[in-house]
Amino acid sequence: QVRLVESGGGLVQPGGSLRLSCLASGFTFSSSFMSWYRQAPGKERELVASGSGFGTARNYADSVKGRFTISTDNAKNTLYLQMNNLKLQDTAVYYCKAYTGLDYWGQGTQVTVSS
């Protein structure tokens, strides 16, 4: 069964950094399209970053471009989101999504940016 487990969220001050992880199992990770989404209180779900293979095609929301980096460790079946220079507006629940014929979602990890 497909399973996605996010981790790495927490409380961080503005300007700080976090690295989120998404441990994947139950599907061919290297052949799948992977994404990070987030949803802040009172706002719609937002696509943060996505890609497949991560060679040339990576996409980022304008709000995070230059600050966030999506990457993988294929040996560990893990998707990462490195988040630098965090801002208050980055506060949200962050979700890992895999597309492997169907969409699969993790349970999310809370990121709170607060002074």
C-alpha cells in the first residue's frame, strides 16, 4: 500500500531554516511525480514545489522561489524540501504528494514560523 510520511516540521523563527522529509513506500519512487503542497489557516491549498527526476524540471511557487529547494534521496525513497529564510507567511501544514497513476497524500507536518 502506498504510504507517505512527512517529518521535520516544527517551530522556527523568521529567517530560520527547516528541512522537511517525506518517506515513501509502496510504489516506484523514482518513476513518480512528487510534489510538496501547503495549506495555511484560512487559505487554499498551494503547490509549493514539484518535479520528477529533479534533473532539469523543477517548479516552485513564486512565493518560495530562491528560498526553497526540492530534492530526493532515491536510495532512501525520500523526498525533501529544504526551506531557508523562512517567513511568517510560510506557516502552514505541509503535505507530500505522489502521483503514480493516482494521487496519494501524506498526513502533513506543521511548520510554524513565529517570533
